[in-house]
Amino acid sequence: MTKPYLSIELLTQQFPDGAGGTLTVFENSTFGVEQGEFVCILGHSGCGKSTLMNVLAGLAERTSGAVIMDGEQISGPSLDRGVVFQNYSLLPWLSALKNVMFGVAARHPDWSKAEVQAHSEKYLAMVGLDGDAIHRKPSQLSGGMRQRVSIARAFANHPKLLLLDEPFGALDALTRGTIQDELLKIWNGTNQTVFMITHDIDEAILLADRILLMTNGPFARVAEAVEITIPRPRRREEIIDHPNYYAIRNHLVHFLGSRSNELAGQSGGGTVHTPETIRIDRTGNDPLESDDDPTHPAQLRAVNE
């Protein structure tokens, strides 16, 4: 059986609990992400989403298990993995353009300065930044503009894996929607693999190919992988009219509202925790689905049934 492009295998992360014991954030977690796939992960605060992201980025050392990308085990930070944080993380003494150029120059040391600048300007333009704005320092930019620079910087380096840690959490609703659209445009043009943390269910449905659902911690795990059966391209004002939208959304809300806590538990010992694949499709004539009661979510069907 062929392994996925990004393979998380028996991943366990533990920390000292401050009282002489050990806190297990997640244990024996196993799942995969295919090349070019856009995956979002949802879960309550404290379930280990950011810890998992730091392990994938090479910013934290795992307790045990393996993370394999493109056939090689991840160890430490790399230009093959780009990260966009919620707090922008720009170099404050450099302009927006030079923030992007800094990474591009490291990625392509054989390029001339003109080539690096042209490439950087191209990606800034792709997120809607050009003209005088690209020569301003981060302190002279709005929050939305700073996050556009962060996204441009990450994509401009052509990482094999792009990691997004709640990148729109600090933005107002209008700016958030605009940058989500810009993110989708760039992703559609590059076909890069994206792994994104979010707390926003509607954002996840709009952006993702699959949504991973985590149980509450400690001993959290990825319990389900929900396929988004709404075709691309997606527009936020149109997807709510798709027959699968509310069925998927209701399932996600139900999981986060109750099942994430019900499925949480103690150590499973040597149990391998792999997520159940869930596919919800109300576009066909499925006798298991109830159209008489719109408040009742559709019967779930595992894709492997």
C-alpha cells in the first residue's frame, strides 16, 4: 500500500505536568495527507493542534513516532515547510518586500537580486499588495496587510508543505474573507499541500478538501476525517445553497459540541488511533437520509462501506 505524501505514524507527545508526572497531549496518532491536498484540523483548545503543528514544522521534538514527508523523516525546521502564524511573525526592521525577499534569497542563493525581487513582487501582487505598500515596514501596515505579507512569503518559497496556524484569527470578518479568497487563488495555482489549524467551522468547509476532527485532551486523537463533498471552485455566498453544506456543518458542530468529549479518554496503551473516514453526500437518492425533518442530520456513511 502506497504511503500518503505526509504520513504521521504512531505520534505521541508528552510534557512534564509540573507535579512530577507526565501530561500526554496525544498518543499513537496516525493519519496521512495527500500531495496537493488542503486539510484543516478542528478541535477544542488544549487538544494539541498547535503542538501537532509545531512537530510538523520541526519546531518541537516529538516524544515518539514518526513524521514522514515525501519519503523522508522530518527532523528540525526546513525550507520545505513554510509556516504562517496568527501573529504574522514578520521581521519588523524590513519592508514588506524585503520580508519576502529574505526567504526567497535563502531558497534560491543562485538567483540575482533582480530575480529575487521580481519573484517576491509577483507573490505580493497575488495577495493584493503592490505599489507603495510593499515598501512599508510591518508597523506601517494594517493587520490584514501584514497577514497578506506572511502568506506571500510562505508561498514564494515554494515549500512542499504549507502550515497555517489560525492565520486569520486576529482579523475582522471582511478582511478575513478577502484573504481567504486570496489564499485559495494561490493554492489553486500552485497545488501545494496545506495543513491548517482553525476554530472556524465555516472557514474549514470553504477551504478544505478534508477536515480532521480531534477529541478533547489529554490523550487526544484525530477521531474522524470528514470529506468536503462540495465541488470546487467554492464561493462563500454560494456554498450555503449546496445540499451537502448543512449536513456537513451539522456533523462538525455535533462532533465538537458533544462527541469530542465523549470520545476523549485515558491511554489506549499500544492502540493505533487512525481516524474514521466520513463522507456525507445528499446530492443522490439515499434512503438513509431524512428529508422530512430538516433539523435531523443525515445518516453518515463511511467512505469504505
